[in-house]
Amino acid sequence: MPSVITASPVERISKMLTSPEAKRKEEGMEKGMIWRWKWVFVSLMGLAVILASNGPAAQAQEEIRIGLLAPLTGSMAKPGEEIVNGNKLFWEQAGYKAGGRPVRVIYADTVCNPDNTAAQSRRLIHGEKIHILSGPVCGHETQAAAQIANETDTPFVNDPGGADTVTKWTRVPQLVRTGVCGSQVGHPWGDYLYKELGARNVTYIAQDYTWGQEVTLGGIAVYKAAGGKVAKIIWAPIGTTDYGPLLGAIPPDTDAVVAVVVGADRARLAQQWFNFGYDRKFKIYGGYWLHEDALPFMDDRVVGLIAQSAHYSSGIDTPENKAFVDSYAKKYKSIPSWFGESAYTASLWIKTAIDSINGKVEDKKAFLQAMRKVKIKAPRGPLYLDEYDHPIQNIYISKVVKVKHPILGDVRMTVPIKTYPEVSQFWTWKPAEFLARGPYIR
């Protein structure tokens, strides 16, 4: 409808003070009164500017700031790079807009260290004035970020760092998770290891930190409940360079070796496994090992191996995933692993929630409620949150294949060989029963 333009109060006061009559009166007034009138005028003008700048139109244009925690250096830098790539790909496709407002993402290097994570979280919140905190990558960082989010009442979209505790025993109201937790991928693997692979006496080579422990011990709990036995768990610190002594410690009666390895260690283990001839002695399976971001640093000896139990595989055969993989491959000249997809999906989830509240992220409770309500159709499949703010989602057992990709040519990737649909973070246990048992800690 047509707009009706009228003189504002400030314009009327201005005319009053500059009219001939006002000037004649001013000449007969004392200087103190003159300055008081001018001060009133200036104050009203300033108030008008403030009111205008805080109106609906201005608020709609104020940028939404998202702080993303990721390891950009160190042994976990490759997954961190994928997190940034997936995030950028989504927001570029979305035009860096959500809820009618521009979006800016600010990246912070945590080096996969909880102390750095805490410091960077504070810098993003207090220095950059972010509206939403996201990340980190490593499971043992998650609790540090959650603590800062709770202290500052900052919405925290936890992705992909998968510490079990933050959506079970140490929950804070500011946190919702869009990624995965360690035992959520470990539980189905234990089932598959016993029932599908027929392993009865296994040895684990597992990374010795929060995520590695939860994937490993979660899988073992299900495996042993089915009747399996564990010959040995060989714990390896993150950043292990020489796997020779660890491989030499595998008991000879082991009928399968399970690798739960992260970061740069994945390629080191693969190379030393084959170079030292252990492939001729034992079967090895990736409980969590051969991801797409690590496969370029390996060779074709890994083709055909079971790669991982995870909530994503680049070979998922859906229109959503094919579009995502092709877009990622075109932009970054590589196949995305679950890290890239997880960051992409977290951003999709955030935008969907912001759109649903018309961009009003300053209303923190409304934003978090929207995150909890929306349902997402992601590259990895359908997603929604349980009552503990954790995704219910498919878990895929996948293997390594070599394919001719239309953009990249010959490339190694993973394809699902079994899907566990709509897996809960509590597996088949009731939440109260699971919580009463306590976390998986070695």
C-alpha cells in the first residue's frame, strides 16, 4: 500500500528553532537559555538516530556471527580442514544468509587441545560477540566448550566432537548436538563384528583419548554381550608415529584386529600394517579408521577393507548425498569424509532453525528450541533430536572401493555394506538403564 510521509518530531522542532520568530526570541534570551534549547535539539536528534538504527529494518541487516572451533594445525588438522570446507560450502550455497540476515563465520584454531578450546571459546564469545558457538572436532574438547557456553549462556551447536557425556551425564541447556557420539558408532560395530563377521576373539588397536575410548568400549560392550571375547586392547596415544611395537603385541590367537584410529595416525597404521607383513598374519577391520580424508594418503592395498562404522559414507546412494559429494568434489577436488558432511549438515540445521524464527538469534531460547524441533534431510540421511538433544540417525558399516569419479577420475572412497537405521545414542537400552551404568572410561 502507498506510504504516507509526514514530518517527524525532530523536523518540526528544527523548524521551530530556525524560524524568524524563534531567532527574534533568541536575541532577547540569555545565553544560558539559548544553550539549553540547543542541547535539547541535539539530544533529540541523537535519540532519533539511535531509534532508527535499532528499528526492524536495521536489525534485519545486522550480521549473525557464528564461531567455529576446529583444529587447523597439529595432527588433527586434516579433519579440521574438512570441517572448514564443509562449513564454507554450505554457507556459499546459502549466500551467507539466514533468516533474512547476513551470516559471518569466524574460525578458531583449537589444535585439538581442551585448554585452547576454552580460550578460543571465550575469545569468540567476548571478543567477536558471536551469537552461536559451534565445533569442536575432538571429543575431549567438547566438555571445555560446553562449560564456557554454560557460563556465558551462549547457544552451542556441538559438531562434530563426540564426547558421550555432554548429551548424557553432564548436559547443559545451551548445548544441542548435530553430529554423533563415540558409542553411537561403537555399538552397531560390536553387533556387526560378532554377527556378520563372525569374530570371536578380537584385539583392538585404539586411540587413547575420549573418542577412541568411547568408540572402542561401546563396541566391546555389545560384542561381549553377544558372546565375543577380547584378547587385548592396545591403547595408542594420538600422534603415535611408530606402530611397530604395538603391532608386535597382538596376541597370536587373535582372529581379528579392529582399528579405532584418528588423524594422521590412520595413514601411519595402514602403511606399517602392510609394510611389516601383518596383513599375512591377521584380518584387520576398521571399526573407525579408513575415512575419505585419509584415503589419499594410503594406497590400493586398503581397497576392499572394511573402513568404518559411522553416521556417514560418501557412497550413500541418495540424491541429497550425490549432490553434496559432487559439489564438494568440484570445489575442493577431493571426496568428503564424515567431517565435511557433518559441518555441512550442522550449518544446514542452524540455518533451518534461524529461518524458522525469522533471524531473531538474540532470542537464545527461541533459537535452541527451534534447533530441537526441526527435522533435517541431510546428505547422510534423515535427522532429528532425541529428548537429550542428540541425533537419532542411521549408522553405516562401509568398505573401501576404488571408482572412476566424473570429476576426480580414479579415486578411493567408502560405500555402505550395511545400514543400521535410526540408531539411538542409547543403542537398544532404555535411557535410564544406560545412564545408571555410567560412561565408557578405561
